[in-house]
Amino acid sequence: MDKMTSGKVISPNFSLASEGSVQYVESQEQRASLVMEKLEETRAIKEHAEERHRELQVALGQTKGMDRDKTPWRVILLDRLTGCVQRWVSYASLQLKPDDPNSPVEDDEDFQHAKEVHVPLWRRMLRAVVQSWMFEAFFAVVILTNSAVIAMQVEDLARNPGAAPSDASFLITSVYTFLFTMELLLRILAGGFAIFCGAEWSWHVLDFLVVSSSIFEFALEVALQEAGDGNGNVFTNMRLLRILRIGRITRAIRIVRLVKFIRSLRSLLYSIGHTLRAMVWSVVLLALIIFLFGLIFTDITSEYLARDAHERTEVTEGFLKSRFGGLQASMHTLYASITGGLTWIEARDALAEISDIWGFLFEAYIAFCLFAVLNVMTGVFCQSAMDSAEKDHELVLQNVVQEKAKYFRAVRRLFTQLDKNADGDVTAAEFELAINDPSLRSVFDALEINAADAWALFQQLDSDGNHHVDVDEFLEGCMLLKGPARSIDVVCIKRDVAGLRMRIDNQGLELGKLSKNLQKLCDALNPASRGKTARENCPS
């Protein structure tokens, strides 16, 4: 420090630079001392924490090694509670929702590794078998054949009412019951009871109901056969037959499981389920309209029938009593008139016998319901179905993959046409020669690729700049050039412009700092010229 201070006396030209250097060194020394203090504090805290951790481990080891009779009950209770909580947390995090896509830790590699290590090997192997396409295909065939067997059994029962099922029919039904039960057990063993809380919980609940009904039906068949051998009375047999008939009806639910394996049917079912909410409110609105008009027509019909009988014919009186004699009958008539269950002109003529005003009112009701209410309800259902189809991520993903594969095949065929010598590369000459062909230009237009400037298009496709375009470059370039500019393209351009602007601003700041340092250097070299710019002081 003294040497630097004496440097100011010996060399006055460097006085300003030396003062700045002293201040800089002092600030750096202060900062270094603060950093060293923080490091010392951090090291002390770390050593204290490690010491406490070692003490805790020793205490836990002593607790585990202590005699059960001499250990305090609080320590024993705390140890047991800690073990229970650890096992519960492990079970909840690794087994309750193993396939939850919304879990925040599903993407963590450490969590995935811990989960795979935690799951036993036999369960991992069984899960791989259950999730394979062969397992799904096998049970899809089982469901199809079971549906055919159910149809034959129902048809045989319809042709021979009251006939007892044959032993072959009972044996086939038992085999299908065993297969469905094994499927459900395998799924539970592979995924645990968490499958009833996962993304496909509804299908697993349906499987459980189907298997339960099948087992219940099997037990009833056995009980009925034992009762038929003389171990029961007639009333017991009739009661078992009624329950068994209901069980056979529930077997038709198995056919719904085909929707699980066919993606298109599942999309239709999902669309229908999505429209149920709109259907409920539409039915409520339609019921209110029918209730309002039903009150009007029931009231005027009751008043008309209370008059003198000479004012009406027997046909009109009978029709009005049967169709508008009460609120329930009037609402049923109004509903049947707009849904095709009744010719509405007959009801209109009967009301016109009372007065032409009520005939016109009935026509207005028909027009309003048919052209307004029902059409709006149909539109709402169609919109709900379209929205549900767009929200079906698996169907959307499948459509995107299919469209992409179709586009790739078309682009490969186009590349084959462009490659005249079949060497796997398209040169600029080949590309320009082919682009002048009207048929190939139409192919480019069909692929939504603008081929107005052949050379510019070739440069865009030639990503490595070797004036040769192979099939991979052609595919990638055509995918990027397809159609107009997309939102992602605009976002990429904005990001690049923002990055370029940031780099320009940083360069401007660096130039400003360089100019200031140059000014200080010039002032230090020539103190007599202070106040002038760096260019004036250092023209060279």
C-alpha cells in the first residue's frame, strides 16, 4: 500500500489510476473478508448439523438395541409411529397412484428409479404381461366369443321357453367366468388396488361388476342344479330361476367392454357421455314447455267437456277425453306429437272443434318445438360431441400420427420422382428441372409447399449447404415449409429477434465501458487534456 502511495509522488501522471486501483483493491479486500466470514459460518453450521445427525443415529441405534422391558414407552411408541408413517408414505407414493400422469414427481428420474426398485420383480414382470398388446388382444377375442355364446343361449331360450340349460352350456359359461376372474386378478396383482383409482378406474370397476355377476350366476347355477336333484321345494326353484334370468340379462354388459379395446367405439362412447349434461338440461327445458302447453290444453278441454253434450260429436269427445282428459294425458299427447308417436293433425282438428284459436295455438306449439327447440337441442348435442372428440387426447394423437405418416409417404414419393438418377440425393439441377414440370408443381401445391422460387426453395431444403439434398433433409424441410407461418414459427422469430436485440444492447454497454476506460487512460497519460474526448486525446 505504501509503495502504491509513493507511486503517486514519483509518477504524477498515474495519480488518478493509482487512486482508482487503491479503492478497487480495498473494495476487493472487504468483499473477500465478508465471503470468508460467511464461509466460516456455513462451515460451523454444517459441522453442528453433522454432529447432531451422528448423535441422532447413535440414539436410534441404542434405542433399537435396548431391551424392550427397559425402553421407555414413549420411545417405543415414537419408534412404531415413525415406522408406520414411513411405510404408509412409501406405499402411498409408490403404489397408490403408480400411473398417475398428473403426479408432479412422475418425471423425476430418481423417483422412477426408486419406484422400480420398490416394486418386486414378479410384479414388474406381471405388469409387463398385463400391459402387452397380446394380453389385450386375447381377452378382446374372449369377449367376442363370449358375446356370441350369450346370443346363442338367449336364442335357444327363446325357442325353448322353460327348458333347463344343458351341461355343455353350463361348462362353457364356467370357462368364461374363470377367464374373466383370472383377468381381473392378474390386473389387481400387477397394479394393486390402485387400478380402481387411476385414469381407467371406470373400466376396472366395470370389470369388477361383470366378474361379480358372473360368479354370482355360477353360484346360482350350482344351487339350482342341487335344488333340482330334490334338495329344495318348487318355490325355491322358481325364485332361483327368476334371479338367474336377471343374471343372464346382466351378462350383456360384457359386450360394452369391447369399447375398451376399439378406439373408435371408445371415442363414440366418450362423446355420448359428454353430451349427457347438455341432454339433461335440454330435457328439463322441453318438459317445462310441454308442461306449460299441457296446462292450457287440459284446462280448455275440461271446460269444453263440461258443457252441453249436444255441442260436440262422440268421436271428438272420445278423442279429447283420451288425449286431453288429464294433465298426464295432455303432456303425453304433446310429446308424442313432436316425436312422431302421434299424427299431430288429429289432435289439432280435435282442438279446433273447441275453437280455431286453440287449433292455431297447437300448430304454433308444433312449429316452435320442431323448428326451434329440437333443432337447437340437436346443435348443442353435435357441438358437445365435437368438443369431446377434440378433448380425447388419445384419438387426437392417433389422428396426428396417421396424418404425419400419410404426409411422409407422399413426400417420399415426391423425392423419388425428383431423384432422376436414383442415387439418393437431389442436386440443384435436378430440382430445378423437376420443379418446371407442371405435374410436380401440382404435387408441391398439394403438399402445401410454395415452389415459386426453385433456387430459394432448394437453399431452404439444403440445411448443410453441400448443394445436395438427401431424403432426410427433404422430409425435414418439407415439414417445416408446409403451409403458412404457424404460431410456433412466429414465436421462434420473436425469440430470435429478442435475443439479437439483447446481444446488441450488451455490445452497446461494452462499447460504453470501453470508451470510459479509454477516456480514463487518456486522462492518465495526458493530464493537461482532461475534459476532452478520447478521440481528441488519442487521435491515433
